[in-house]
Amino acid sequence: MKNSLIGVTGAEGKVGRELIRRGCIPLECDVTNVDDVFLSIQRSGVELVIHCAAITDVDYCEKKENEKEVYNVNVRGTGHVITACQMLGIKMIYISTDHVFDGKKWVGSYKETDKTNPVNYYGYSKWAGELICRLTSNDKVKIVRTSYLIPNDIGLFQMPYMSSMIKSAPTMIKRTFLKMNHFVDGLLYFAENFDRMPSLLHISGTKKLSWYDLIHAKNKNILPRRRYISGGAGEAERPKNGGLDVSLSRKLGVPLFPALLEIEND
């Protein structure tokens, strides 16, 4: 499938920007308005929609005053995109996260078949979006989960989450990190081979790393922090031992990359 036939909600987000850079079509719409979504997709003439639009700031999502907004965008908005795609008879890929898991699986990374159990509101909202996708009973709606994505265009220590890791980094919070461009490589491969892809697939880094492992690859002076330190009132709980198993992606020929190789080659 040509990238010019792929529409993207949330085109201003991190994943969306990379997809647009590759020639995909931005869908300028308010996902909380089903009519707006329908008209935007209809006018675009695309054959597949990658639904990236979401509120992803974990701490913002956790605040009670933001819950309704998060629900309307992450849950109801997903339902609107599915409804529009079904009415137009086109395919859809929903982007989800390893925050749908509780991070208590200490041996190995999470597989597609593992039980979900979110520990924060962001995770719950994305999990609810997954449920809506599955309730469609439609082979034209599929889910891709990923873990922490490292932006292409900024340095590691410029990321917002890095402010608490200037001197030390946690060893207990683990993810299967992946550079944004490499995730989009896999995502577009999924789109191109949509019909033979499963209804749910993990596309992430090939190795689980702690934040300390990741940062130490670039900064040998960083110290390991072996105790979880909360950022203060209002901070959401994180799944500590997160990360996704990508064995199924490997079998299906999805291009996969290790995060440390990417960081060391920056």
C-alpha cells in the first residue's frame, strides 16, 4: 500500500509527524466529533487509517480534573474513528502501549496473549480503546502495541522525563525502548501487509532495558538508582517491569531493532 493512501489521526504527535514525513496523509479532525472524523476520512480518499490521536502524558491523564477529557479523546475518540472506518469500509490500525500491563511480570517481556492490568489512568484509557477495537469483531480493525519511543529529532537528555535523571537513573523501571523512526518502519510494514497480520501485534525494541541501562550507554557517569522515587503529588504509578515480547513480529518479518545499538550510533 502506498503511504499516500494511509491517513493519520493525531498527525501533530510524535508518531504522527514521522508518518507524515514518510508521505502519509494528515487527517485534520476532532476525534471527539464523529461527524468531523467521518468527513475528514471520506474527503481524504485514504484506504487505511493509523489512529495515533491520544493524550499520552501519563501524569496529565492521572489528574482527576483531566479524566473526562482523556476518556473523550482516548476512548470515545477511538470509537468514533472505528465507526467512521467501518461506514466507509476501510482498514484501521490502533496504536496502543505497554501501559496496559501492570509491570509485575519479572521473567520475560509481555506477549500478546498476556493478561492486561493497567496501573494508571492512561493505561486504562488505552486498554479501553483496545476493547472497543475487539468488540467490532471486524478483521479490518487491528491493534499495534509499542513501548517507550525515543524521538529522532532531540537528544536523549532533552526528553521531558529526563529531568529527574540528570545524576541517577532507575534500575527497576524497564522498557523495550525503540527509536521513533524504527517503530514507524515496523508500523508501515504492518500496514503494507495488513491482511496477513494478526489482530494484535507488539512492535518494539528487541531487548528489555532499564532507564539506567539506556542512559549509561551514552553517559558513563550516570549512577544507578535502585529505589523508586515518586515525582510528587499527582504523579501516576508506572508499570515497573514493562516491555513487550516481539517474537511474533520477528516471525512475521517485521523489521526490528535493539535500542542500545540505536543510541550508541547516534
